[in-house]
Amino acid sequence: MEELFDIAAAKAKILENFDNEGDFSFMKPEELSLVIGRLVDVDHAYMVEIGDDTYDEDVIYDRLIAAANETAPQYKTYLMRLVEDYMDFMEQFLVDEGLLEWE
């Protein structure tokens, strides 16, 4: 699969943002890391899939929620908020890396 951005750097930066935020500190660090890793992988796969087409936040949100629920079903109550925060953190990562283009 084509790498559109540094996947490891995205995972590390987004996890750092979650750690700094502290809202999910009730999760074990390895659980949060696993969920974030899965979300980055799903997001990256979607970006590869769409190529130059428009990034549809509704489509990816549904995919991310499904992936989060598969990865950490014990936190189902909190996953909508986690995915929303993830999407904000990923957007900021892409902006910081100069990879996000606004239409």
C-alpha cells in the first residue's frame, strides 16, 4: 500500500495528543495505543482508496466507529467522542505536515 504520510509519526503524534488531553486516561495505555493505531490504519487505507477524490467525513467516520468498536468494544460508550477527537488530531497532524489541502 502506498504510504501517503508517515504512519508511525501520525500514530505517535495522535497518541501524544490523547495523552496530553487526558480525557481517555481511564483506558490502559496499551488499549488506547491499539485503538489509535487501528484508526490511523483505517484512515490511511481510506485516503489511498479515494486517491484525489474528496475526503468524505461521513464515510470515514462510519468506518472509524466500526473499527473502534471492533478494537475496543468494552469502551463502546466513549468511542464516538474518541473518534471525533481522533479526527481533529489527524486533521491537525496533516496540516502540520503540509499535507492537507482545503477546497
